Amino acid sequence: LFAAAASLLQCAALISGDAKTLCPSHLMPPEWLPRCRSANLLYSSSQEVDKRLLPEVGNGHLARKVKGPSIFAAGLYNGDAHGSTGQASHRARIPPYNVWVRMDENHKEVWKPGGYGEALDVEQATYLSRTHDPPGAKGVQVDQRWYAPLQEPTMLVHEIELWNRGEEEKKVDMRQWGDKTSWSFNADLAPKETVEKFGFTRSNTHAVAGETKAAEINNKTSFALVANRAPEFVKLLPHRRETIYAITVVVTTLNSTDPLASALRTLSQFTRNNFAAARKLHGEHVAAWRRRWDYGRIEVSGDLALAQVVNSSLYYIRSSIRHDWPHGLSPGGLSSDGYSGHSFWDMETWMYPPLLMLEPESAKTVLQYRFDRREHAKRKARECGNLHQSYCPPGYQSKVAPEAMMFPWESAHTGADVQYWGGRLGPWGRFEQHITGDISFAAQQYWYVSKDRDWLRHVGMPLVNGSASFYFARLEYMKRDGDSFNYRKVMGPDEYSWPVDNSGYTNAVARKALLFAYEAAYELGFTGHPYWDFQYRAEKLYIPFTWGVPGMPQRPGGFHPEYEGFPKPGRRPQAKQADTILLAYPLGVSTNRETNLNDLMYYERITDPSGPAMTWSVFAINWFGAKNYQKSTGHFRKGFANAQAPFGVWTEFPSSAPNYPGCINFITGAGGFLQSLVYGTSGMRIKKDWLEFDPPPPRATGTYAWKLTLHSFHYRGWRLRQEVMEHKATYKLLGGSGPRLCLGTRGEMRIGRVYTWPREKKLKIRPCKPVRAAVRKRRLQNERHDIFV
């Protein structure tokens, strides 16, 4: 174990260097070179990349780490929600069927015409490999590509192209293996009769079927995996090429009433007629991903290493989600069972915000995931305060409304709380209750960006009303310089300190939830109780503040203690991760510049340097906002230091940390880092009725970037572009449909026209005309009906 850890530490390295280093033209295949230089392809000449740092291929429905031992499917879990049957809930591991070309164990690549190496093409969502000279087949070039077709969500594809570049016939030996067992499933080979019914035999098809061993809550899931077997060897005439297709299809009862039949039917579709349909798969897959990148992406000019990390980070999040399959996001992505594959606050707070502007349909599925599981959130709200449940104070259950929703700290397939181990709920599940507010805040941001009234009525309002109803009952009255409400015994994002009273972040996000429920109700024509009560409690909810800054008593403006009584007497304060600084960005609760500076300076000193990756990106965003560009540079660079070479795979902790690597591939960190561009270098803030821009210069990142571009972002049905340079920023309306947008004092934006603005000057983009009161009244008369479902 120690040797493995030491090996991984030696392999770990930040992506860095110029084009010559990152794209060595004397080694790599020449057709890869332009894609590498455009930051769409990440290359490695080494055959000794640690397997844990290999990237994944995924389509949001299925994913696997390249050459890894498991396939994972979104929504497929094994284990009891309470962990009382011996298997706690975890993402279920599906055993793959692997095909490979036999190579000598000690084979070392040397340069040959055509180059060699391995690469992740993030634009095409494809992993590539080129090697030469299999045993007994000198002169044969082996090209391989792995991908998860975006247009075929139940498939994984491995293509092997063999090219005999010599003058003699060559024989290439193949190897293949697949298991029928997994500790997640009761499984076996599929019935012979069923396989033959679809024109296959056991000699040409690997087919496994079974079901999960333990149900989350009376809901065991069945699955089927089918794959075509490859030939044992391939004979190649001189100068001939041949492609072998290794297709895997995985179907579950989440998307089929008969998984085995569905899987065999799909495999038949792509293997018959000598793989005629399979030959089109990669081209269609590339086109689908090309559209996805054109729809929303970030571009970096002047720093290839930074551009590679940006593109790979967005790829890793996108490969774990799709707009038509709302099954959540996990800190370790879809290609692993890191953090058991569960959904946490990471989804709404760290991964969702960049998706909101770059791919709003996928962001919408995050909220749909929560909405679809609302009944368990209601049940959790009712049971809060019971034995072995989350903490709620005495008297809470007499106040909680039937529509109240308390979302669990960890969620899997059903939405039940799965933070249990051995039948006992851990401290995170008992006390870390800000997640309900995090979900409500995400809903608020979606509403502000989309103004989708149908969504607000049918999805958004039930979510935020339920969240606010929970907080309404959970808060406790306290006479403190007039009426006041407390939120006692909680755990904030700083998980080193619990339970505490009046966590600044928890109280702030609860306040946001209460106020937005009031706002959404008014928008939909609902007034009176309990909405006035939501507003009253929000305004009276205590958020710790003091005028004395610890260690800096001379500083004006005061600061926000992390919680009431912070720091605890006799204890050196240390914060695990970003907590109180989140009051400025993303919450926007703290708007006083001096206070924000004091918060940043104080918590910068006491935050654990070995904490999770996304912390430093939030520091960078807030230093950008404070216009302190000396401070922002180090934090921005540290924000992507956990993206490990050569493929930008994220580790939870930096290589210098004693707890390195933590979760791999840690897309929570990728989401935090992407926020430092989508909201940091762009200077964007989402307001109720407009977008505000106040971008820093690209040099504030401490990189070589001289221009940073939001190539496409979305607002009110429109697609826009922003480019930021040292002294100017440009804005362009690319297309779409929605209310006419006005840019600052320039009036209505026209499609295709470039608008130039001084970078140092703030800018607002907003609908040109507000909705008139008469129009709003007419809408409400047409829309009004019961929404509390």
C-alpha cells in the first residue's frame, strides 16, 4: 500500500509547459498535433501512467475509466440505505468485457513513422492509443479508440485498427476476458435460449444478467451486459488495414422492462451486416460532442496548459451528466464509486454553476433529480428530531408543515438518506443541513437565468416552498436586541467544527431560501401566510458579525465569524475548506468591500492548505471581486493544481498533502475551478433582473493567458459571447430567442454585432423592457392552480 502511494506521488504532476512540452511533435502522431496545440487533445508518450490517473469515457448514462475494471451506470446502486444489511449504499460495479492486442510485457515504444503515445481528445470525447509491433507482427501499427457514444446512451465502444505497414503478411494475436460475477450483483451468464433468439451464440457473444444484491429501499435493480467477442487472431496482408469493433451494451430496469432483450437487440443492430451501423458510430458521436462544445465552452488564448485543464475539466463533468437522464452528479463522477457515487452539496454548489451558463439543459436535470425525489425529502423533514435521524430541536415536529422538504446530505437512487453506516446516521447527515438551502439557491439561480415560468410553477416553487417550510420550522426564536431567530446545532461547510450554533454560511443560505420562496410565491400570485412569515424570519435570522477582526483590530469594516462563539476557546482555529467566504461569492449576502476583504484575509490564514481543491478557486473569485490581483494569482493557480498530468484527471487533495490523492476523478474540484472562469475571470454575477459584468484583466490569473473567452453562454433564451483582454471586453449576441436584450447604455443588442466596452467599467445585460403589471396580472389569471405537490 505504501509503495503504491509512493508510486502515485512520483507520477503526480501539474499540467504545465509550452506547446513543445505538451505536444512533442517528434513523438506524437502527426494528425494529433494540431488538436493538441488547440488544447482539444491531451497527450502522453509514457506507457507508465498510473492507472488511477487514467481518464474516463462517459455519456452521462454509462462511464468507465479507460482500461479500468468496472463500468458504472447512472442511477444504479447496490446496498441498503441504512447500511444495516452489511452493504451500505454504493454505486454498483458492472464487470466489463475487455478486448486487447497481445503485446510483450516488456515492450517499449520507440519512434516509428506515424508516432506513438496515448491521448484524451476532449472535444471528440475519445481516448486514443497508438503502438507498434505486436509479437510476431513487426511493422503493424495498432490504433485504438475508446468512447461512449453520446447518441447511444447504453453503449461503450472500443475500436482497434490494425495496419500492416510492411511487405509481408502478419498475424496479430488478440486477447479478451469478461467476468460474470461482481460483489454488487447476483449475476450469471444469460440463458442460452435468449441469446440465440437474437441470432447470437455463446461462442460469439458474452452476455451476463442479474440484479443488485441489496435494495436501497425495496427496489433491487436488474441489469444486462452483452458484448461481441473478438476474433482470436487477425491476419493482415501487406499494407492492409482492418478494424475490430468491441461493443458493450448495458441496460437496466431503470430504462427497460426487459434489460437482456433490449441489450441484445441493440447489439444486433450494430453488429449485423459486418458492423455496418457501427462504422458510423464514431462520426455521429464526434458530431454530437462538437455541437455540445459549440453550445457552451471557455477559450483561453496564450496559455496552452491552462486551456487544456479548462477543456478537460469541462469534459469530465459533461461525461457524467446528460440532459435527458436526471440521476445526479457525484464528487467522483460517473466513472467511479468515489464517495459511493452519492450526490452531495457538491452537485448544486460546485458542479452546477458552470453548467448553468454553459449547458443549462443539463443544469436543469440537477434540479429535476431533486424534484423527482421530493417525497423522501418530505419524509426526512417529518422525521427530523427522531432517534437516529437528523437533529431538530424540541417542538420542531409540531411546527413542520406537510410540504416541508429536508434534503439528505447523501442521496442515491431513491432520494432517501444514505449517509448511514451500520444503521447509524453520521454527523454529516445529522447536522450538515445547509444542503436544503444550497438546492433552493440553485433553483433561484436557474429562475433568474431562464425566467422559465412553467418550470418555476411546476418544479421550482414546490422545491423552494418545501425548503423554506423546513427552515421555518427549524429556526428557534431568541430575544436578542429585539426579535431574532437562531439556527442551533449544525455543521457548516467547515466539517472540522460541529455541532455549532448559527453557522454563518448555513444561516445565510437558509435566509436566501426563505426570501426566494417569498419572491417566487409573489411571482406566481400567492401572498399572505406563510410567505410573509418566511420573509419575517429571513430578515430576523441571526448571521454572526463582529467589528473586531482577530489579529487585525485596526481594520475597519468588521468580519463574519464562522459561527457564534468562533473561535472556540483554547483551540487554534482551522477551516477545512471554503465556508464563510462563500457569503460574498456565490451567495452575495456580504456586499461590504471592507468586510469581504477582512473575511478573505482572515480565513486565508486559517484554511487547511491540504483542503479540497475547490476552496482556492473561491478565494480567487473573491479576490478578483476585491480587485486585488496580486492575491488572486496564487489562488487561481492553486485552484487547478490538483488536475494531474498528463490527462487533467483531478485528485481531491494536492500531491503535497498527507491525505493525497483522496477521491479520483474529483469533479467537484473541476467544477470549482471552472467557476473561477465562468464567474471569476468574466466578472459575471447573476442578479434578479440582469447579468452584471466586472471582469479582471487576464493577468490577474497569474498565467500566460492574454485573452479569456466565454465562447458561448446562455441567458433568457439567448446565446452570447464575452472576450476579456487587458483593457477591453467585447460582447456578442450569437443567436437564440427570448426577450430583447439591452447592453449597458448601448441599447438593444443585435445578433452578430460585436460590442466593445472598457474592461474596467461595469456592465449590465438585461431585458430591454420589464414586464408590465397588467401583463403579469393576465399571466397569473391564466396560470393559477395548486402547485404544492
